[in-house]
Amino acid sequence: MGKALTHEEEKQLLAACGSNALLKAVVTLALNTALRKNEIRTLHWNQIDFEKRMVTLGRAKTQAGTGRLIPLNQPAFEALAKWAGRLVESRPEDYVLPACEAAGIERKNPDKERIDPSRPITSWRSAWRAALKRAGLRVRFHDLRHTCITKLAESQASEQTLMAISGHVSRRMIEHYSHIRMEAKRAALDAIAKHVSGADGAQNWAQSPNVRKTAAAN
């Protein structure tokens, strides 16, 4: 299914990516847009509208995901703007993450002769694994998408919003995130109840005969 990173794990991962400009950009984008790895890898600059702060997806894994519009929140916008500043000579049809084998594109002064913007980057696997090792984490890149969708669900986003952003069409997946929404609601309400009645009051109430009868009937 996937693992959602905790807030602390997100901070650790982003800190571990700090020395690699390319990896920092793709990780930030994945955590804040729910884009799949290949959707990020094959982005063109003409799919990004900096004025409207929006990304228009091309062909996606599912029909529902193709052509969807993804607003850029502040972290995602800043990550893309900062990356664009490193590739000032890019054309609209160029790939955002160009092929760059042995070019050192993540460095301040990459070897521009080795960068081919007409082809997408093949992978960032080595940099990803190195960052995970520095952060002391064991997660998949796909878990960043799962993390973003989980946070959306916890924020009480509707099913329509989840599907519009993620491109999901699976009822099983929607039910999974609906469960997360309910757990977030329950935790929020339980938290305020503790301040009023305390744990003992809640336990005594739960043990009352009428409550036990109702629970048994359900």
C-alpha cells in the first residue's frame, strides 16, 4: 500500500537532500504534489505555469490522471523556481530534469556540455539511496506520494479533491484514505475530550451498561 512519512522523517529526508539541488527539488515536489516518479521525471517546462502556480500533467499512469491540473503550494513553487534559476537557458519544450550523465548537474557549476535537455533524466537512484543513508530512513520514493495523499486526507479533503490531485480511480484506495480521514477526526475529537473530562471519566462512561448493550447490538 505504501508508508506515510512522519513530520520528523520528512524533515530528516529534506535535510539529507540539502547538498543535492536536483534531489531536493524532486523530493520537495513529490511531497507537495503527489506526482508519481515518472510524472516528475518527464515534466517539460511548458507544463509549468509559474504565474498561475500550476502544473499540467501529460500522459499519466491512469486515464483519470492524464491532463490533470496540480496547483503548486509554496514549497513546490519555490523548489521549481529555484531549479529553474539553475537552468536559465532552458526552452519551453525542454525537460525540467534533463539527461545529465556525469554532468554534475546538482553542483553549482555543472558540465553543460554533458546536459541534454531534449531527453529526460534516466534516474536519481544513487543520490536517493545516499540521502536515505544520511537520514537513516528506509522508504521508497513512491512513499512520498503516499505521504502527500495521506496529509490531504487528514486535512479532510474530499474524495473528489483526492482523486483530482492524485489521479486515483481505485475504490480500494479511496476507501483506504477515507479510513485515514476518520482516524484523523477521531484523534482530533479525542484530544479535546481529554482536556475536559479526563481519561478516567471516558473509561467509566465506556463501561456503563447502556453503552455495552449498544456496542454489542452493533
